[in-house]
Amino acid sequence: MLCGCESRDNLNNALGAIGVLGLDLIADELQPHLNTVLTNIQERKRGAAEQVVISGILPILALSLRSRGPLAVLTAKLVAELAKESVVRKGFSDAGLVTALLSVLTSPDQELLLHAVKGISRMSYDNSKLQEQLLRRGAVPRLVAILLRFPDQEALEEVCLQALCNLSGMGVAEEAGMVWERGTSVRPGESVFHGVSPHTCGLASSVTQVCASRWAPGQYAVNVEVFQRCSASFWSLHGSKRTARWFPFFSLGSCSDLCQLIKFSMRNVPPTKSLKARVFHTFL
């Protein structure tokens, strides 16, 4: 087992090698070094995230993604892990990783898509600046297209739904373990998904509903809402009916939070429209 000093040295050596070899993107030479960095980040080694930032390898990772070569899947997996680290994802935009991740969302490789979407989901969680950049660059129609293109791939479906929730500003932590299932659609061409966290308080639980539909070639609509589901015990305690009912869930916090929690609707409209017109399409 490596001691802390040896581990840091190995990481520094790997980062240095990536910095030197990165522009050539020679898979056989780069792969072991990328794996070393990935292992250190996955194990949350102390100072590893800061070392990655200092090394300046983020633009090389963006180049590797855009090339879609043999290192693309490993690179996407590494970027998805780095996206968990706030100190690293601050530099994603300047390094070109936002656009690089979006560029691979048209790939037919499901493993590449899985890690790329995870990266997008994690970087946009509770980060309004990156949410805005991703929305402006067309993240939503790409994610919906993946949802509709791979309807039977559960893992890919789940990360796409998580990413859409995070982009809407109504995301939940990945650790919450949201469980998704398909709901009943009332409109042709619409897909409905319900997500419930298994960690509930017993009397009530919040349910996230995502409705996605294709309006025309290249045009998609997404609606994200949060509901409060109350159990029969709740209604018994309050002298009400015992049948299951649904109510809109909302926060009594700031007005902006209320708007986001009530309804968030997104459409892929011409880029000449303002961000507000593109994102906040309708409110209840």
C-alpha cells in the first residue's frame, strides 16, 4: 500500500506526463497516467483535486473528448469524477470542458454518453453559472434526444433525468438515491418519468416529475415539477380523506426559489431569443 508521499508523487508524475504527452493523444502512453489520476480522484486522496487544477491538464481532457478517440470513454469517466470537486469544476468552462462534454452527446457509444451526462449532471448541481452556460449551449435538447433514443437503457435514462433536474435548478443530491419509473403520458410523443427518493419521512415524500416530448425535428420540450405526496396516515391525522392525493410542492423561501419549484419549462427556440425566453417558457 502506498504511503501519502508516494501516492502524491505518483499523481504528480502522472499529471506531468499527461501535460507533456497530451497534445499527441497517444492512447497506449496516456492511458496508465489517466488511470492513475482517476484512481486518486475516486479515492478522494487529500489534495488530489488541487493538484489536478495546478497541473493545467483540463484543456487536454477537453481535447481528448472532442477527438472521440480510444481515450474518450476513460476521459469522460475522469471528467465525471472531477465534476464532483468544486475546486476543479470552477475551471471547466475556461478549459473548454463544457462544450467538449456537450459535443459527445451525439455519440452512439452508450458508455461514453453515460459518463458525459454524469459530468454534466454533477457540474450543474447547485451551480447557476454552469447551468446557464449549459442551457445556452443546447444541453437540454441533447439530453432529451438521448432519453428518446435509448428508452430501454435504465442507467442512461436515470443520469439524463438527474441532469435535467439539475439544469432546471430543482436537482437533488446524487447521494439521495432517486428512484425513477415511467409514468403515464396523456399526449402523443410525450414521455413522463417520476422520481422518488427512498429516504422519506414516512408521512410525506417529494416526487419529481419530468415530462419530455419532441415537438419537431431538433425541437424538444421539457417540464420539471416537484410534488408532495402524502400518506393515508397524514390524512388520518388531519381528519381528511384517506385516499392518495397529490399537491404541488413549493418553498416559502425567496420568490426566485418559488418560481423554480413551481414549474420549470424549457424549449429549444431560436438563439436570438433571450435566455429568459428560452428557459422560463411558462409558469403556473
